[in-house]
Amino acid sequence: MTDYDVIVIGGGPGGYLAAERLGQAGRRTLLAEEGRLGGVCLNLGCIPTKSLLYSAKLYRQALGSAEHGVTASQVTFDWQRVQAWKAATVERLVAGVTRSERRAGVTVAQAHANLVSPGVVEVDGARRTAQHIIIATGSTPVVPPIPGASHNPAVLDSSGLLAIDHVPDKLVVIGGGVIGVELAALFAAFGSAVEVIEAQPEIVPLMDADMAARLRQALPQVGFNLNATVQAIEGNVVVYRDAAGVSQRCQGEAILMAVGRRPLVDGWGAAAAGLEHSRRGVAVGWDMRTNLPNVWAVGDVTGRSALAHAAYRMAEVAVAHILDPAAARARGQRLRLETIPWAVYSTPEAAGVGLTEAAAREAGLEVATATVPLTLSGRFLAENGPQAPGAAKIVLERASRVVRGLHLLGPYAPETIWGAAAALEAELTVDDLRQVVFPHPTVAEAIREAAWAVPD
């Protein structure tokens, strides 16, 4: 008899959810995490960022409230209290995850774990056996070989910047992806002069190009340098070549390195155990199985998606196939990356799901699109005014009229996009979507307006 039914390596979103679901199903489950439960997302990423961004939002709203008839004088912010609120939020959530694991009967080991072979894991030096093993080791920041970046106190990753003890006068951000844009918007809102250096032609490459351009234009307080290549970092000065090939220098009190994250595939025995993997991640199938029998992988380590909610879904798929493979297959329990939404929590916010217009055309689809301004929404207009940026864009396959992508820019976009994801999961046509009733007045009504804006 094995020591456990399932051993989970890694306590981030995918790992802790898988362990909880298995424990609730009565499986003897060991969750091994050498750090804090919750992983990077809860402790050092998603949640800390959203806490700070909300403080920034309140600050900017107070400064601009006179237009709405509310006057606030001597509006200031206290960075230490902003950080204290962030820390308290994280602690509450970590405690909540810990309680959930305990209630589910999961054994939690705060220890390093190594995969030895199928069914065998070394936890804190002791070998433990299990019928199934789930790998959920997450990801780590990419550190490009830029001269002068290594061991430079001015260069911070996102975790370091989120823990900074003051708002820097000037911030240089290397990388204009989701993390770079969110933190650029955050510190610009608190008064930092921010410059973003991005190698691609547009920010946030996963976004629809039209919507990404709208987002960039909606952040006039941030300087964006596109098609730029960083050549070196000299102390607190970033040397880069701009789009015209001219060498430029940009000085910052702090420099954020935000060029992405890579799957954490080393340091826990993958190669020695014979697990199929590369720098791009652990290879998995649609049901999250690896090449080794009864060894599964979920979350960032797979390289499929670096989103916490994608890790949740991967965990659910893996658990379903562990508990009852026949039922899981019958119910279609599989990972559908094309219906996993993403979000950017800048100001304004953005979110999307499915194909961008460019990706749809590259896939050989003949598409139809429509884009409408959020000012068509009475609530958006009442809260933000006629000049505020915001749009909704729909992408559909022309022949079948099936919706292939929905993209939002503006307030509540991350809270609304789940409905668009459901539409893609159900393979709704634009005519089906037109029949969905949206509450009024809501910003979400822009999705319906976009559907009706598509030519018949």
C-alpha cells in the first residue's frame, strides 16, 4: 500500500486547488510546498498587485472627484499604509488557503520535494509513495543576459518592486507585457515618471492589436518606447536602441525587469525521473497527463498558460481524470486554452478571450469584426464621462457566424469577460449572443452592442 493516494508538488493555485479537490473526494493527499501556500500569485504577484492598484485607483479618483461634484482637499497617500493593506490582504488569503487544505484533510508539508520516479517522491529527504503525482512547480522570472543587469541593486523583478519601501521618482520598465504595463500604470498613478521599453511593435502582445493600441493611448502618463532593444544597464541607466536604430539612455531610480516568466522545470528531479520536458515546460496532453504513468502536471510549469485561473482549470481536469477517468472522458473534461480569458488590471482595465483578429486571419479564417465604444453604456458614461477610453470588440468566423474572440477595454472588463468565455465554450453564434439579455444599465451591455454592430 502506498503512503498516499496522491502527492502534489507545489502549493500555488494549481497545486493547492488540486490537493483540496482530492482531499474533499476522500483521497489521501500530501501537498509539498517549501514556501508559503498560494505560490507567486497570492504572495508575490496577482493579489499584491491588485491591492496596490486599488489604492492607486482610490487616490486618482479622489484627485479627480470634483468633476462629479465631490470635492476633496489635500488628497495624499501614505505608502506605508498602502503596503500594510497589501500585506494584510495576502495574510488573510494565505490563512484561508491553509484552512481549506486542513478542512479537506490534506497533509501539508512545508518542504522541498523531488520527483524520483513514477509513484515515488522525496519530501524533505524522506521517500514517500503515491498512486498519482501532480507536478505544480510554477514558474520563475526570466533574467535576460543584459550586461550590467546581474547583481545590480537598481534592477528589480516584480516581487522586489511590489515590496519597495517608497514610490520611486522615476521608474524604467523593461518589458511591456501584462506585468510591465500593470506596474507602469500603478506607479504612474502614484506620481512616478515611468518609461516602458518594449521590443515588440505594440504593448501586451497577447491583446488584439487595435485594443492594445487603445490601451497604450489611454496611459498618456506613461512613456512607451516600442520596437526598442535594451543593450546594457549602466548603474541606474538603461541603454537601448530605439525603433530608428539610434542609441538612447533612460535613467531611473528603479529599473523593473519584466520580460516574462519561464516554467520552473529544474531543481526537482524532472530530468533524472525521465519526465519529458524542455525549457518551454513539462509536456502534457489535453488531460494533463505527462509521459510518465500516473504523473500529471498543471499550471505554469506546463508552459501552456501562466495564468492562475488556467492553473485552476488544469487542476480540475487532472483531478477529474484521477478520480474517475471514464466519467471524465464522457463529460469532456479537457483543457481548452482557446476559451481561457486573460485580464490586464491597468487603468483602464482590459480583458479578452479567444482569437484576436490577427490570429484568426493567420489561422486562415475569413472573419468579420465590430468595435463599439463603451460610451454606448449609460453606466460607463455616468461614471466616467464622454472622453474616457473604453471599447468592446467582437471577432467571428464569417461563414458560420460563430464567435471566435471578444475583447474589452475599460472598467469592469475582468469582471465581465467570463460571460464572453462562456459564449466561446458554448460556440455561440453572433445571432445567439444577440438573444442574451444583459442587465441595464451595465458596462457589459457593450458586448451586446458589439454583437449587433456586426453586419448581417
